[in-house]
Amino acid sequence: MICGIIILEKLTVSTQLHNKRRDILANVLEVKELSKQYSKVLAVDNISFEINEGEIFALIGPNGAGKTTTIRMISTLLTPTSGDAIVAGHSILKASDKVRESITYLPDEAGAYKQMTGIKYLRFMAGLFTSDIDKLNAYVERAKTICALGDRLNDKIGSYSRGMIRKLLLARAVMTKPKLAILDEPTSGLDVLNAIEIRKMIKKLAEEEGMSFLLSSHNMLEIEFVSDRIGIISKGHLMVTGRADELKERYQAPNLEQVFERVVNENEVH
Ligand code: ATP
């Protein structure tokens, strides 16, 4: 279990300097005709989209639509059947190590070691990415600032609430300043106030540091608040991408929930 988590945590390595300038909108992610066929199921069917520097992109869709499969392929945890994705200039097929240095992936079921204190956990995780003590301290300081757990970092994680654990995990995930953070259901199971705090953390990192995000969520209010652009996936097809206001206008819908319903129903009919 610990071994699996450590492998996952190693995806967070990054030494890239952040770029605060929002005027240069380089592609951080370019997904090119990506498909995944499981034995009988075509889970992802020829999807393409891109994410710019500093952009928050949400991939939404019903259960079983192919979100996790897409995210796992981009994270290099799953090999595509066809297609490719370029992350910070590196192909997931040809340069998976370089891709892993540029991203962090936080699965929705991610956990932390309950017997460790928060601060020990952050130091332990930072140590997976660097043996340089100054760098390690800088990563930990950054994570402390981001999670804002104060003195509670000296307590065992087992005593934390769900919201505190999620803040700690998110801070850990972004402490090395990855170019692209991939977050599966970042606020699932959190109360409203904790969810708002996490969303603000994400927005701040995108706006102030130019970090890019690929999120999946079932919460339409969250999506509307946090994301710059949205992609709706249904039965493995990426049906549409656009800003929330563009999608609402296009589908003549008062909110994103109704856009979602219409797009998914359209796909059911065809
Ligand atoms: P959810 O919102 O429920 O998490 P999702 O959009 O993330 O769903 P995926 O988990 O990517 O969807 O699944 C897409 C399709 O692929 C589903 O039909 C699922 O049953 C199938 N699938 C996923 N993993 C496997 C696997 N390892 N082997 C076979 N089929 C799989």
C-alpha cells in the first residue's frame, strides 16, 4: 500500500520555475486523439483537447463516461490504445519520466499516513522529490503556507477532519510547483466551507503562479465557480468544450446542470 502511494507521489516531481505572466498562453497539455479500449469497453474514444498555462479545465461527465481513464492515461498510469498527449512538451508515450516531472496527480481516494504528524508527512513527501535540504525545506514551507493548518500540523493526521486531510494533500501535491495538477474530485465529501477554501486555493495557484489544472468533478456549482473551460464527456466521447457562459448560451440553458443534462441526453439519442 505504502509502496503504491510512494510511486504515485513520485509523479509530483518538478523543478520548473513558475511563470506569473498570464499573457503567454502556452499549451501545458495537448491531448491528441486519445483512445482506450478495455477488453470489451471502448472507455475513451478519440478525444482531443488542450489546457493552457494558468488555465483550470474541468472534465465532467456521468458515471462511467471515461473521465478517470482519460486522467490516468495523461498521468502515465495507463497506456493508451491509440493517440498521444503532450504534457509540457513531452509525450506520454515517448517521455513518460519527463511527463511525471511536470505533473502531480491527486486521486479522489488519496489518503495520508494516519500515524504521522502533518509536518512529518510533508517532510517525508518532500524527501521523495529532493535530497537537497534547502529545496526540501522550501517545499515544506510552501506546503505549510498553502494548507494553512498552523499548529495542527504537529498533530497526528489520524486526528484530522476530512477537510484538513484534503488541504494537506492538496498542499503536498502542489508544493513542488508542477506545471499541471490533475485533481480527481478535489472537494468530494467536504462540507461547504472546506470545499470553498479548496476551490480558492486552486484558483489562487492558477492566477498567481500560472499553474494549470485538470479537474474532474460531479459538482456543477464547483465547476462553474472554479473552471475557465469545461469539457463534457459522455460514453467516451468528448461532446463539447467551452467556457460555462458559452455553453449556457449554446444550449440555451440557465445553468451548467441543464447544459450537462442536454449534452448527455443528446448523446443517448444518437
Ligand atoms: P465515474 O464518474 O463513475 O468515476 P468515469 O467517468 O471516471 O466514471 P471510467 O472509470 O473512466 O469512468 O470508466 C469508463 C468505462 O470504462 C466504464 O464503462 C468502466 O466500466 C470501464 N472501465 C474502467 N476501468 C476498467 C477496467 N480496468 N477494465 C475494464 N473496464 C473498465
